[in-house]
Amino acid sequence: MRFDGVVPRLLAGGLATAVFAQAVVHDDARFTPDHVLRVSLAEVPSACESRQDVVVNGTSPGPALHLLPGATSWIRVYNDMEDQNLTMRMAPFADGTPGVSQWPIPPGHFFDYQIATELDDAGTYFYHSHVDMQALSCAGPLIVDDCGSSHLQYDDERIFMFQDYFQKSDEEMIEGLLSTPFIWTGETKGVLLNGKGVAVNLTAVEGPPGGSNGFFGSMRTNSLGKFNARVHADNQIQMEDDCTLPVIDVEPGKTYRFRFIGATGLSFLSMGFEGHNNLTIVQVDGNEYNVPVSTNYLQLASGQRFDVLFQTKTLNELAQSGGKTTYYLQFETRDRPELYRGYAVLRYNVDASVPAAPESPVVELPLDVTNWMEYTFQPLHPEHNQAPSAEEVTRRLILDAEQKVDERTGRLVWEIAHMKLADTAQEREKPVLVDIYQRGQAAVPNYDAAVANNGWDPATKLFPAKLNEVLEIVIQNTGSQYPEESGIVESHPFHAHGQHYYDIGSGPGKYDADANNAKLARLGYKPVKRDTTMLFRYQGQVAPGEPAGWRAWRMRMTHPGVWMVHCHILAHMIMGMQANFVVGNADQIIQIPLPLSEAYLTYGGSVYGNGQNAPSVYHYFNDTYQCNWTGGAQGQP
């Protein structure tokens, strides 16, 4: 399973202290994980219907996990499915990308993931499977708490985790995507908030008072009635089979930290609250706090996270509104051929009934998505910001995103930089990182050959990068070259594994470095770290293959390893919209002594436990705790 966005730089071990000790047998007598996730198949209620989903601890989303910054944690993931592989992500051989960094967890086995966080990693993340379409349901929030008191002043928290609902099964969608002729998955049939929503052509009815899901992610009082920022009593939802709207419960006159998580597999959302225009964004994609930015609505793509301070109405304001205690959150899909509009309820009185869906929209959300918060988020602490300047860039890499028909197979594919990765991934006999451990430098892509070939080595189909070089990565959108969708342009949320990047903006047409550098200088813009940003469609249709918008990042490649860059739309990723980067040479990448890495190099090796055998696991990070807060966090002493 992949722990999305969580301190990906630590995967390389470059900032956390690695301890080269013997492997440890994780039996019951000597080892207890901090968190346990059991992944299984189950028929569960979803969007007023039901679906067979891959669930975590019986629910979708799975439980919210809380970690301390500056600490090491262990998360045990069981694959309780009978015939499906599974991956999550963290630490070497655990980035969650099968075929790239690790073997998947075999059915009937478990894997212990080691996570090391830094003190500045407090923020909102999420975990999810990285196999096929499993991430539609196999996902859950992952929160790195602040060390002690936060600089942010708020009373409580809530989690807003959005997911897509499809009526087709995962297997049917995958078969269609890889078939000839191509069969699209179809558009989303519902957007779920914290596991609850309403499918298209169905209508939510009025619901009863009470319920616990409205407090998902809260820090409610402990048994002594005293507020404790480390007591998280509402970490798992309850699956409900009634057709009512999702609820977020709040109290009057308080400030909340709302954690918005885009765990959709397709949908790009725009959302706003009825009667509330006071949204203050304080953090994006975890890791680095930004100068607070006020807005009256949000845009949330797959993979993205936004932390928002939200001021509720006072008792007096509620009285002035006629005693109204429920308000709607309205969310709508964007940049898709079919618009889905959904609602949730912001409820000020837990004893109030849940209203049915409104008959007409309650807020007006802009249709244009291309200008929201572009060149806006800047670091709260610029003295710690390390965004590379244009002068530091050593290489510019243009990644053309193209939809084509593969002449060899007849399949519809997405190419990155003119490479058909969908075919390449199927042809690999072992994960790239495993291959490097076994064959050393012979498995590392040739740098010079890649520079002469759109950035990737023709022999390995991999993108090499030298350690510490500064890349300017430009993702260039283009019009479709598929005859049935000639020139159609789509939008894509692009995500990077391995380390955060600095987003330097976007625009229509073809990337012009001089013009964008001039704009950055004119604005005095210093970007914050991100891990998922949108490649927009500025026009609905252009000539086939014509440039149709760009997104640019800068990354100082400081973390050796094998990392993926991909579109976070699951169908696009399956069709090939992904690129695998190899950072550093073999000596820099191989960080676990070879005799101790053997258990990771074969599918179902001894690093995977099962009902009969305890795994032998290499402890990569040390167990020191930089955060000296003594209140006690879940899963920590």
C-alpha cells in the first residue's frame, strides 16, 4: 500500500538516520506494530447502492492513522484477499509501486512498513493501494500531528475524504481499459465524502439525528472531560446503508482545521459551503505551511490535500438566520463530459435531523478552473524554503503527455515523452529497484543515452537523474491523437513519488521558460513544496498532438532511489501515463547491505509474514523520537 505524500524523501534515507543492523524477526514475542491494517474484499453499502470493494479494516475509507513528527512507526498491512496482490508504500522496497520499487504483498501474507517522519512533516496525507483500481476504495487518511501545540489556533479537526463511486467492478474497468477496441470506465457514478454519497439518478432522503460519522477526524474530549490534542476518538467511520447525505458536525463559535483529501480515482472537484465564505488555506499537500490564503471555495484533484481553517457561525449569527442549524456543502466535478453535483451537511446541532438534498444548487461555483490559486501559495517560513532558482537548473525535461493508438498492439495508450510505459511495465520480470540490487550498475539507465532521447534510456525505458542535479520538469499537455477523440484535451493531476517538488506554475499552449521566469520574477513568487498539481486543459479541443497547456516543477534530486511520476487518474495511469525515475548510481541507491536485502528480492520472500511464519525485517531507520511531546499519541509511547 502507498502512504501518499508522506515524507517521501525519507524513502531514500537521506535525512533520517539509517541503522545498518541485522534483520529482526517480527514475531509476537519481540515485535508489536504501531498500527494494523487488514485489507479484504467485501460487499459494502456505497452511494445508496452496494459494491464489492477492497476495504481496510472493514470500511472504506479505512481508519485515520496518526503519527508523530520526528518519529519512527511501524504499520503492518495484511492482504486478506484470496487472489489479489497488494502494495502500500514507505522505506526502501516499500514505495508501493509494483514493478518499480517492490514486489506486491501476496494473498494471505502481511508486510511491515517502516515510516520515519521529520519534525517538519506535520500535515495531511493518505494511504492507498497502488495495484490496478484498488485505490478507489482501499485508502484512508494519514495525519502527521504537530509536535506539541501548533502555531495554528483552532479548537478541533475534521477530515473530508472524497472518493469516487463506480457501478462497474474493478475487474470490468481494467479489462475495458486494456482491451481492443478500447472500453472506457465510464464517468463517476457518485462522489463519496467519508464513505457516504448518492449515486446518479438517486435522491437522498431526510435522515435521523445523531450518528458518529460527523466527527470523523475529531479530537473530542477524553473520559476526564479535558481537551487533549492527542486523543483521537473518531478515527474510523461506520458503513451506513441508508440513503442520506454525509454529515460534518460542528459547534457554534469555534475554529476548525478541516483536512481535505482528494482520494478520487477520476473526479476533479470544486466545492463551497452554503452561507460560509471564510476558508483560510494554511497548508497544501502536507509538509510545508504556507502564508494563509483566504478563499470562498476550493478545488480538489485526485491526490491533493488542503488544510483549511474554518470559522463556524456564532450562536448569535445562527439566531439571526432564523435558528438555522444545517448548511450544505456543495461539490461538483469539473473538466469531465458529465457533471456530477453532490451535497453534504454541515450540522450545528447533533440532535437535528439530516435534511434531504436541495432541489437546486445552493452556491454558485466557477466553471473555469485554470486560475484558482495559481502562483499564490508561498512559504510561511521563507528562510527555510529551498526552491531552486532558474540559474540553478541543470537540465530541462519536457514530458509530452499524448493519447495515441499503439501501432504494435492496437491498444489506446497514454504516452509520456513518447514512451509506451504500459507495455514496458508488463514486460518487466522484476521491480526496477530489485533489478538494481541484483545486477548493480548494469540495471541503471544510461544517462547520456537518455539525454539524447527525450530524457529516457531506450534500453531500460527509465529516466535517469544524477544525484543533486536540479531538474526543471515540464509536463506538456497535447490534443488527443486517438481518431475517435481527435484533438480532445483532458486535465491531469500529476503526482511525484520520492520527494516533494516546487511548482513554478502553469499556462496555456506551449511552455516558454523565459516568459515564465519573467512572470516569477515580476510576482516575486517563491513556491511551497507540493506533490500533486494539475495539468489543466485550457481548451476543450485543439489539433491532434498540438500543445495544449503545461505544468512546470523544479526538483533538486537529493534522494537516491527509484521513483514514479504519474497522473493520479487511475485509468490514465493504467493506460501508461507514468514515468519511472532512477536517481543516483547503483552505489548510491543500494542502501541496505546485500546479505540483508535478499528477503526483499523475491516475490513472497521471508520479509513477508503469514499465519505460519514471522517475517524477518530489516530495520532501516532508528527508533529515536525527535518530538519530546509527552501527551502520548496514538501508536506511540
